[in-house]
Amino acid sequence: NFINSIREEITKKLIKFRDIYFINTKADYHNLIKEYVYKKYGDEEEFLWQKFPKDSIIRRKDNKKRYILFMYVPLNKFGYKEDRETFVLDIRCEENKIVSMVDNKNFFKAYHMNKKHWISVIFNNEIDSKEIYKLIDESYNLAI
């Protein structure tokens, strides 16, 4: 009904406002994603590499397959001139969607993972959390 549609629009705008003005560090995105995954699936972050102590994965409890890779990578690995480190989320993605999603601004062919089945996301306040959560759910479902 009309009131519900207005409520949904206001909610969308508030989420976007929050994402732009209050989620302004890469650690905020990292924490939001971890919380979402834990609440929805009960899966927890694992740190596997001593050489890369900030990088981690999340995998399904039932089959131990990875569906999220958190990395901190120099921007120049994605074609930027800067070499400062940024938070990168690698997630599984349907092969036919990857080509249309890659914009070399927010979404990139996967860094470090199979480029046919994974995509890298760099956060620059242009992607709202609902879109990321949807992609995480897809990644979870593809990890079978």
C-alpha cells in the first residue's frame, strides 16, 4: 500500500545517507560485512596467513568452502596510480554477471582469486550496504 511504499523509500534513503556519511572508513565496511554474515549464517572470519595478518576469509560451516575473502591491497593493483592500501572484498559471482558488473571503479575482475568465478569490490561510498549484502548472499549460495 501507499504508506508501506513511502516507508520503504524513506528507509532506502536513510540507509544510503548512513552509508555515505557514517560508514566512511574501510574498517566500517569490514565490520558491517562480518556482522551481517555472522547474524545471517553464523559464519566467522578466519585469519589464515601470517604474512598477511589483516587478510581473512569467511567460509560456510557445512562444507568449509570460502565465499568471502577480505584483503588490504595497494590500489595500483587495480590500475590506480596511487599505491595506498585499500580494503577489498572478494566474493563469488555468477560467471555471466561478472562481465556486466565490472566497471573498474567499484567492481573489478577478482584480485588473487579465479576471475571466472570471483569479483573484487572496492568501497568508495558509492555502493550501499543492501547491494553488498545481496552479493554476499549470492556468494554464499554459489559456495556449494
